[in-house]
Amino acid sequence: MMGRLVLAVARADRPWQARIQNGPDMARTCVGLAREEARTRLASLFSLCGAAHAAAATQALGLPEQDRPDTCTRDILRDHALDLLHTWPRHLGLTLDRAWLARTLSAGNDPTGNEGKQMAAALTGLETPLSLLAQADFDLWLESGLTLQTAAPLAAVLAHLRAIVPPAQGETDLPAPDSADLQAITTGAQPPARDASILADHRDTPLLHELIAREGVSLFVRVVARALDLLAALSDPARLFVRTRALAADLNAKPDGTVTGRLGVARAARGLLVHNAAVQNGRVSAYTVLSPTGWHMVPDGLLSRCLHSLPLTDSPALLPALLISAINPCVPTHVEY
């Protein structure tokens, strides 16, 4: 998705609002290209999550698989690490050593995975994986982030974030897209309201299961899911792709005809990425890309519902930043006050 998201903060004369200022449809530039050329172009046009776009294009265009999980994982790791170890400490006024970000990104390059596991433990200061904590233990861990001078980086960031945002703010729960939703896209129908974010890859963990039971799928819960995604990218990257690969296998078991085209799906840093291609005589005749933000911007979709659940007055100053971090749009975002 190209363009810009404009987020208007609630005032006395208006509620929260969001709109997309559409940019050029870069996928259409693939029309007329050979399949290999189209894949190369898509991977280069979309600098954000280029490896995920290449993977989705590979499926949609019926090309031989290019297994690039390491590249996709590094894209995911970079996205969350920049937000949680750079952007949020700055917003919250925390003096987090910049070396944490550099070390985290470096650990993601270790082919053995050992550095990643060690860094995941260092970021939380826990012997038990964060995703396996019970709710009571998670609350104690957050408390340590506020009280200990040597608090682990993720504990400090999430604890200070929790301290300024009331629980359940922005609570919105939608099902994740399934194979039927994806098949419907080939007909040109508008996507249904679905949660195409990373949440579905972690909501079965003990921690998120209990947090959601307590406060619903709040903005804070979504940021916690980003922390779990970061940690999984370091210590258990295969987990990130289980759901998307199952969807891809299901789609491949029921291939579309040449009229409606073929679908490709991939796991991107923001969530589920979908490509829809039609090929005639070896060349692309139609191509569309549905990003996670595309799912979330449909009428009465995830973003709209989140906005409707936010307070119209006396909202925390950092609420717009929290909303952007939680939804994690695929496009630049401008905030109007």
C-alpha cells in the first residue's frame, strides 16, 4: 500500500478520524511483465518488507519457491526493535542505552540462533519466555520495569507505557483472515473486516490469553504482541510463519483458475500480506496487493473500530503514538491535532 495515513485526534468539534491519502498503485506497474520480472520489481518497489513481498509474489505468480525466511525474519526484527528500543524510549523520556538496539539487530544475523536466544533473555531479564508468563507474574515483571534502576529494556518500556494509558483503551477484537476470506478477494469483492495484524500469531500464548481475558484486545495488548514478535524473531523465528504457511498450503490445495488469478500470502512485519495475480501467455495481466493496512482500513474495519473506542476528551498525550504503534500502519502517518 502506497500513500499516507492521516490520523485526526478528537477535539470538541470532531471525533477521532482516519483517512488514507492514496498514492500510486505500484502493483499495476507489473502488468505486461514476465513473471520473474514482476517478482523482482515488486521486491524492489516495496522497500518495507521487500522479502515478504517477494515471497507473496512467488506464490501468486506460480514461480519456484525462494525460501527467504531469514530475510523476512530480519525485516520483522528491525521493525519491532526500532519501535520498542528506539521510538518508545524517546516518547517516554527513558534513557535507554542505544547499544541495546544495535546488539538486538546484530543478534538477528547469527545463523546459529544462539545470539538471538541470549539477546531475547537479556531484553526481558527473564529465564522463562515472556509469552509463557502468567498474568500475575507479568504484572510483577512490569512493576520491576518501574522500580529497578537496572530494569530490562522491554520491562522498562512496557511498564512506563502501561502507567500512562488506562487498561482496555482502544479495545477491538476481530477474527483473523481465513482461507475463505482470501479466496473471496479473487472475485474483486471488498475485503471483510478482519484483524490482519500479528496478533493472531501470539494470542494462543498463555500471556496474551490471560491479558485478553482481562482487558480485551486493547492497544496495550497489541504492543505486547509486538514485543512477543520481536522475541520470537530472536529465539523462535519458525513460530512467526506457522499460520501464514498453513494458509498458503490451503490456497495451493485449491488453486484458482486463470480467469480470477492466483493468490500469494506472506508474513510481513505488520501482519498478513496478500498478492493476487492473473497471468496470460506468460505475462502479468492484472496484479493487486492487499497489505495489512489495506485490511484494517476497510469501512467499519479494525482502525475504525479502534477509533470509536477511544475517549473523546482527556485522552493521554501519547495516545496517538500508541495507536500508531499498536496498529503499525504500512504507510507514513501524519497526526492532525
